[in-house]
Amino acid sequence: MAYSSDERQRGYIPPQNDQERLVMRRAQDLCRIAENRGVARYSGFLSDREQSLAKAAMNQAGCTWAAFEGGYPAAERKLLCLEPAGASGEPPICCVLIRCAGAGSDAPAHKDYLGSVLGLGLERECVGDILPDPDAPGTAYAFVLERVAPLICDELASVGRWTARAERFEGQLPVQPAQRESKTATVSSLRADAVLAAMLRCSRGQAEALVRGGRLEINHVPVTSAHAAVYEGDVFTVRGMGRFKLEALGGKSRKDRLFIQYFQY
């Protein structure tokens, strides 16, 4: 029997620490300012977990006119956009084109671009998605806050070991996020260790050791129990081994195992 989404979707996870509570307070403060003054207000770039917290904060505040924008339709990191009725505004997002000289098959990776941009002294909230162009090695498109774009264009001189230059990009984005290959597997149960073992293609004991060693986060929240239940849509982050998303749950195999569908970021 297949599980319906309603049966196996994870509910809202409350803030787990002071930093997450601060995300919610800041979102509510922005909402109050926007509503009381009748002006548009925007946050910095938020991770998917921070977006979830911001949505909860908006629900608590009774705000029904909040939206999220990341600069292009498939963006993962997004701004909380608060534009009350009658207020005009434009999300302060700028696309910066980064080109590296002499890059070939060993072109910079996403982490190289991100590290170099943050190395200019910027906070993580200033930088959204960065899309390396697979058809143009050494080229990437970075979505950043408008206020930091001049700094990046003026100061970015290298990415890793490559000489680089940056400039504003105003045209149509020629690159889309890489298509992720979905994979299927069967698991004995929807427990953290069972699903993690299937994703990593390792033994259940090895997966349990990773969990107990504090290396697993689900939806950016640390998980220390191998018995923890998992749900459709959960994002698994395994320190040093990658990030995975549990896309869908299926029915049962002839051996009474559960089908899952997932992909690696």
C-alpha cells in the first residue's frame, strides 16, 4: 500500500536554538515595520530551514502577504519579501557574472566561488544561489544582495587559484540548476538509520554509527536517534558525505519492504 503525502509528511519543527529563534523574531519585526509604515521590507537570503521558520513566524503574526524570492524560479536560497497592499518595491537581488581566466576541465566548483565571495568579508545572508555554467567552465552566476554587488565587482580578483573578474549581469540567465538524478531503493522501515543506509549504500550498522556520532541532520536539525522517524520531503545532511532529499514514498515490495525515491544534491 502506498503512503499518501498527508500520512507521511513531517510537521513544523519549532526553533531548536537561540539562532533559530532570532530568525523568527527578525521576520516578525520586518513584518511589523512593513505593515505599520506601509512600506516594503526584505530579509537577507535564507536557507530552506530559515524559510520554514520565517513562514511559521508569518503565520503567528497573521501575515498573509509574505512571499519568497531568490532571483530565478528554481532558487533554493530566498529573501523574505514583505510588500503590504499599496506598497511598491522590488526584491534587492542582483545577479553577478563571475569569469575565471584559464579554467578548463578543472574549473572551480561551487564551494570555490562561494568561499571567494564570502572571503571578501560578506555575511552568508548576502549571498544566494551560485550557478556554475556547465557549458562554460570557469563561469558562474551569483545571486547577491544589491548592496554588496559593487563590492564583489570591484574587489573579487580570484576564485581559488584562478584569476577572476566579476560584473553585473542583466540578461536572461543562460544556465539552469543541474538536473538531479532520482534514485530508488527499498528500506525495511522509515527510520533514520534504515533510510540513511539506503541513500549512502552502506550497512545499517554504519548508518547507525553516523547518527550516534552526531554527523546527521534532518532538515538542518541534528538527529541523534537512529530510531527517529523520517518523512517525505526530508533533507538529510551527513557531515563530510553530502546532502540528500527523500523525494517520495512508494508502496511495498514483494518482500514487504518500502520503496523510497531520493536524490543527492
